Amino acid sequence: MKKIILTVTMGILLMSCSNEPTALETSTTAKVAPTSKTLIIGSTTIPAADYSLFPYVSCIANCIAAESSTYFEKTDSKIVSWGGLNNDKFSKTIYIKYFNTRTEFKLLVLSTEKFADLVINGASVGVGAAANTWGEYSIPLESGWKACDIKSLYLQVVGDGPQGVFDINYSLVGMCASGCETVFSGKAISCSSSREAEYTFTPKDAISNLKIQGGLTNFTGTNATVTVTGGTLTVSQSTPGGSSNRIIKVEGSVSACEKVTINIKWNSSNSGTVITGDWSANGIGLTVDPILGLECIQ
């Protein structure tokens, strides 16, 4: 039975926001990225690349904080099959990640079968990797690059079966304008039986496991109305056994210097001036003082 290798050679311009073509600069060396974490897919262990990466939202919403090593990835994958009457005797899955740092555009490639080379915009770059191992390639960013400049690449992953082909388009993530400090604050807005409070949180560094939680005193009625802006966060509510208080939890991830606002409206039978319990914010690497119960000024 013959093994057929299809090779497509195409080129695509690397464009900037000014729509002027720019030369594709490439590094002269390649390396296999070290790995630490793992992702289990079927019976195959796929190592995770050794970078601190958050999901890419946009070149406006994301920014790289000063002295931070957290970047914003886009990902893609393709299953390539070949051989046999139905072209499905053999198969492999190719995974890619791509993002920018302050100085480089990074491309990470992994295949469940080894690959021999990466062809970028029609040119071989001489990067290969063993099966289930990340190969890494870096493209230096041009001097004076700006947030939202576009990197467009046509990628062919070559070797061990038909090639995998990817169109890559990425608007560069810029540096945060002036950096920031971690801030956690709260204020009471309405203090009658229909109450309202608001908490804000801004982290200096990105946090992937943020948990903000606190209580509402003498809670009555149905669930509180909780509105969250910023971050990628979910809200849950609970009432401890035998208690009239309501616990609010806000959990998820937030980018460096991204402001999170938590607005809460609820009904209460409490006639006192303190309308909430203590609120705290926790996550890996995060140290911030809790906010004591919010008090209404009568």
C-alpha cells in the first residue's frame, strides 16, 4: 500500500496594522520547549508548555504587565488521517499555541507523531520534535511594534504522514500603560431594607484561581442580584445551616491590571448600620487585606 504525502506550498504576507508588508524575521536556532504540567487526552499524555499563559481575549482587553511573565495564548488543533480504503488507517493530532512576549512572537507545536520541520510562509525553519513533545520557534518583533499589530502566518507541520496546515492570525498584546498595584475595596450604596453594595478588585499580576467571597447580613427573600464586570468569573450563593446570612462567592481568572466590579443588591431585615460580613480575595501569589463589614453612615 502506498503512503501519499501531500505538500502544499503557499505564502502569506506578515502584516502590520498599517497594512504595510514587513519581512519575516526568524531565529536561527530552535529548541524543544521544557514541560511541566500535563493534559491527558485518551491514553496519551500531552505535556503543557512551560509558560504562564492565559486565554487571549483581544489586543485591547489584554496587556502585559511590567515585570510579568504571563502572556495570552491562542490555540488550535487538527486531526490528520491517512492510509487504507477510507483514508483513516493512521492518524495524528497536531496542537499549536501562539502568543507574543515583549520581544518575540512565540509558536509552539506538538504532534502525537514526531514532526520533521515547520514551514512558515513557504520557508523551512528547521524545527522538529519527537512525538508528544513541544517544538518551539521564535520570531523577533520589529523595533517599534505596537499593540494590535497583526502577525499572519501560514504554517505547515511536516513529517510522519500528511502535513497539518494552519492559518495563524494574532493581534499583538501590548504592554500595560503604566502598570498598577493590587487594590481591593468596597462601599455601601443603599442601606434601607433594599440594600446595595459594591466591591472592586484590581490585581497587579494575572490570577488564574481568584476567589472573592463574603457575606450579606440578615438576608431575606430570593437570591441576591449579583452583577460582575471584568475577568472571567462565575458567581455562586449559599446560606450556611441555621444562618440568616448569605455567602457570595466569585471565582475564576483575571488579567493583570484588569478591574473587576461586583455589584450586589439584596433584601435584609437587619436594621443595624453594618450591612455585610467581611469579604476576602484569595489566589496564588495574592496577598491583600480583607474588607471588614461595610457600614452605612446614617
